[in-house]
Amino acid sequence: MKLSQIEKKQLGIYVLIAYGITFLMGLPMGFGCDQGLDVSVFPNAQMLYPAAGVMLAYLITEKGKAELPKRFFITYLAVTVLMLASAVGSVFLPDIAWMAVCNLILVGGSVLAWIMLLTEKKEKRIAYGLKGKDIKASVFCVLLFIGLYLLRAILSYAVSGQISAVGEIAGNPMTWIMAGSLIINFFLVFIAFFGEEYGWRYYLQPLLQSRFGKRWGVILLGVVWGLWHLPVNFFYYSPGSGLISAVGQQITCITLGIFFAYAYMKTENIWVPVVLHFLNNNLVPIITGTYSADIIQGQTMNWTDLIPMLVVNGILFGGFLAAKEYRE
């Protein structure tokens, strides 16, 4: 499908923000990592850039449209600027508790964003894909993802000969306390996960699918989504094994992207992949039994770790390429 001039301009703005700012911010992030500073604010801020690119593109090219949810978009962009500034500040003014500042911005920004979103007219939310729909199918996709996610964790423990850890984690009260708190936490920090999914699934997925087809469009989306993580792979997730982390990221983004795209196509509800993304990130401290978000930082990876990752993710999530939603 050939893009119109306005669509080309929108895509240019989106790429400039989603990728340009991400890789530009990789410079201070890399410097901070090299200096042994805490760069945790950077990945949190980075999650906001994709949706910021979409919103800025719409505000610039469609500013005359009555259906444009300006208050919600402007609020979101303001939160993005504050997060970006906090990330830079964490490198050049490291004595300040920037992660505490980051959390305050995310929580305060999420609450304010909810208010702005829910007070926008229904027509505006519908016009820009912000209104939930098909509750039955949405709940099904969320429960299916949780089931597959837990199955993947059990298989991983079994393959590594640590199957007894499953019972230990299930028997720990902290597991259930943290699991229960996820419901409240989602509403308090949704803005970050919405930041990625509004950019990837709502905006970029339909564009790529219209050009390359439903299956190849989603696979390509997984590739570019994975590449977008490069600064985080090298300077946060696995500073000592960045290349391995980047390859693993490709496996994760392509396979999870297949399921997220399936869920979005099935429900046409952007809030489903937002919830799935939130669960994917926030279940990690629970299923590992560490109960700390620090588990994702400073990982040491080996090339051999990628083989079971490819096999398990490929089967559990990649298999959804055969779903009817992917048929042309």
C-alpha cells in the first residue's frame, strides 16, 4: 500500500521520536553505564517514546481534526519530557534519587493520564483507538497469555533440573501478595506499557501488515522492535554480554510480538497488548522467586541460553502465526 504525503510525514515523525531519541539517549546511558552509575531511569523513559512519536505526528498533521484527543496526548507528551529529563539528570546529577523521581512521575503521570483519557469524548477515544472493546475475547487473550507464560516458566525450570523451585515459589506467600498487587499496580504505571504498545501494535503493525502481509508484517515488526532495545541490551540488561542479549531480544520480540499481534487482531483492543506487556515484565520477579525488579538488570548470558529460548518461545508463542487471524 502506497502512503499518502500526510502518512509519510507521520511515519517520519514517528521514526524520529521512537528511534531517534532512543539511540540519542543511548549516548548518556552508555556513559553512565561505563561510569558505574545507575541507569535504571533510561529504560523506563524509553518505553514512552514510541507512543510519543505517534501522538506528536497526529498533533502536527491532524491538528484540525475535532476527534483528536488533545488533552490526553499533550498530558502524555509532558510526562515523556519529564521522564527524558530525569534520565539525563540521573547521569549528570547522580546524587539525586532519580528512580524515586521516576516512580513519582510514572504514578502521577498515569493517574493524570487516566483522568485526561476518561474525560475525553467517547468519539475521540474511538477515533484514535483508545477505547476498549470485545471484553470476552480480551479476557480470553489475557488468560491464555498467563497460562502460556506460566507453562514456559515451568518448562524452563524442568529443563534446568530445578522443577522443585516451582513448588517453592508457589508455596511462598509473597508470590500471591505480589501477584494480587499487579492489578492495582497496572493502573498506577500503565503509561509506560501503553507507551510501547500504542506505538508498536496500534500504529506500526497495521502499516507493516498492509505493506508486507499479516505474517511477514508482524515478523518484521518483531525485528524492528527488538532493534529498538539495543541501548537497553548493551547498557542495562547485559552490559557484559550485550550482543547475546540483543540476539535474545530478537527471539523474544519476534515470538511475543506474534502473540501480541494475534491478541490485538482478535480483539481490536489496544488495551489487551498493553496488559500483556505489563504482565510479561512484571511477572518476572514473581516466577523467578526473587520478588525484585532488579532481576532484569546486569544479567550474564551465554549463547547456549538462546537455544531453549528459541525452541520454547517459538512453539508457545510463534505457533500463533497459524491462527485464523493471520490468514490473508
